[in-house]
Amino acid sequence: MSPTCKECGKQYARINNSHIVHTHHMTTDEYYEKYNLLPSKEYLEELYIDKCLSIVSISKITGCNNSSIYRLLLKYDIPRRTLSDASKVKIPIVHKEDYVCALSRPDVIEKNRLRMITTNPMKNPDVVNKCIQTRSDPEYRKAHSGINSPCHGRKPPKGSGIGNGSYYIDPVSGKRIWMYSTYEIKFANYLSRTGIIWEYAPKAFELSLINSSYRPDFYLPDLNMWIEVKGFWWFVSIEKMKLFNKIYSTENLRIFYKNDIKQIENSYNINDILKFGISVYDQCNLWNSGY
């Protein structure tokens, strides 16, 4: 639930469950409407009807939350798909030239700037602009990502919305490393149990075409292999993975899903690292084939 104002009893607007906008007497929809952040009816029809995108995908592209997109569909009288209709719809493959990552779109950058200013009205706009430009700099992200990040291996702050992870404790050194899912911890236990040398998220690969980066979960130096542990795929994550495969085609990256982790959870066989999982090349081919 959104936080409640102690003076008037109304709720603040909460943006994407992570940014709280401290504006009295304003709901989330009122906030979006005030700053003209809601997509038009024509644009919403294009995404939902023409491109057959889900509400979750549309919220990622537009920068609005899922509930606001749902209410817009009702407001614009756009018919919702039933569960049976949704199961018959083949989700289209959206290529880079047809889709620009929401974080790199100028209008979304401006939205984020307005949110930061509204969250703290006393904040100097010049400082905000400098912060946005600095974090958009590839060299800055490279110097503050992976093992260089101040948050690397540490528990994320409360309310950040980053996973339901826990600490992995190294059986030899006793070092504590925060991992973002229990399946990552299970995979780390397998690597340590079989004697495979590993590093946790040591490097971020620059994806300058969408003004972003991608950081695999594990690196195995002796095998020169990157590992991504995945439970499910967000729409934006799929596009980032396709772009990574295109730019860094020489990198050896394997994706391990939940079923793969369950297969090796109690294994002592070092060869299982090659037996299970799927290469990023094969995974991208499956996506391009419509699976």
C-alpha cells in the first residue's frame, strides 16, 4: 500500500513500488496526470492491441505502474483480453529497432528527473541534472559496477524492491556475500562443493545502444564461462540478453533455470556444469523462433 499522510489521512503517490512522491492529497494517477506521464489512447491501443503486449510489458515501456495501465484500459474503453484469448496470442518478437529501452528514452529520463525533484523539493535541480548525467556516463557505470559497486555483495536497502535474497557464507573463508535469490546460493554451493573456482558478478558488460549494461551472476575463470541464474524473464531482460548475444558473441555464457539448479543441487559431479543449462546463443534462437 502507498504511505498515508498523517495530517489529512490520504495516501501519497507511490511510483513503481520504489519511488515515493511526497505530494500531499495526490494519488498515483493524479501524479501521472499532473506531469503528463500517462500514455495516450492511440499509443496504448498500439501497444496492447496491435503489438499484443501485456500490461506488465506496457508498464515497463511507458514507465507507469501496472495498476495505472489497467485503469487506463478501462478509462479508454479498450477491451481487455480474457485468459483464453491471452493463451492463444503469440507474443511478438520486438527487435531493437522497434523498441528502445525505457530507461534511455528522453521522456522517461525527464520523468525520473521530475520524480527526484518532487520527492525532495529542496533539492537543487542543477545537482539533480548532474547526477543523472553522471549515472548515464558509460565510464562512470563501468567504474561503479560489478565488484567496484559499493553495493556489491551487500544487502540492498529496505524497500529497494531487489529480490528476496540472502547471504551466502563461504565455507572456507567465512566471507558473507549477498545474493539476490536462493537459487544463486544453491548454485554457489554446488560450485564450492565441486571445487570450481568462481567469482560473483565481477563485471558489467556495456550495452551502449540502449544506454544500459548487463552483469552476469557468476564467472568461472578456469572454464572462461559466465553463468546467469534465472527464474523468469522480464520483457526488458530478454531484449538486453539478445543485445548482449549480438555484441559479445564470443563470450561463453550459459543460463541455468530453476529446474537446472534442482538437478545439480546435491551433485558432486563437476561435469554437470556442462550437462545442464543452455547457452545464450541457443536461448536467443529459441526466442527468435517464437518460443
